[in-house]
Amino acid sequence: MKGVAAPQVESLREKTIPGLHESLVRHLPPLDKEAAVLDVGCGTGAWLERLFRHGYHNLYGIDVELSQVGTANAQFVEADLEVDDIHLDGRKFQLIRE
């Protein structure tokens, strides 16, 4: 896994319907703050950053292009799920969003 340097977090663009991330946070199942969370197709990392701001710290993202990632508060894997083998060191996730 490789980390990615972060520009200004405030400038992270959510590449989704406006307000979706905040709605998802409010509707999370009961989840320990140390639960491992994986975002498949993480884009800029905005969802993971929002989770971090809500107290979650065991965060991972996968995307085909990591140059757009704008947070250092998660670990990232650059991969194309259609062709690449993904190595997450045997981690198990309590929440996966795709």
C-alpha cells in the first residue's frame, strides 16, 4: 500500500451527488471507530476524509488513478480491479463502499 501526499483537504471535490457523503455518514450501521473501511473507486478520497473527520481511522481506498487523491488520512492502492491482483495484506473490512 502506498500513501499519497495531500493538498488542501478543504479543496477535496466529492465526485458524487451533492450531500451524499454526509447522508451516508448519518446512516452508517453501528461501527466501531477502529473498524477497517474500504472505499473501492475512491476518487479524490473525499468519502474517506469525511469518515476521518467523524473519528474513523482505519481507512483504505482503491482507485485506478491515485493522482487525484487529496487526503493523507487513509492508505491507498492504485489498481484496476478488472486486471490487477489486489494485495491488502490479508485485511478484513467491516465496511466496503463501491
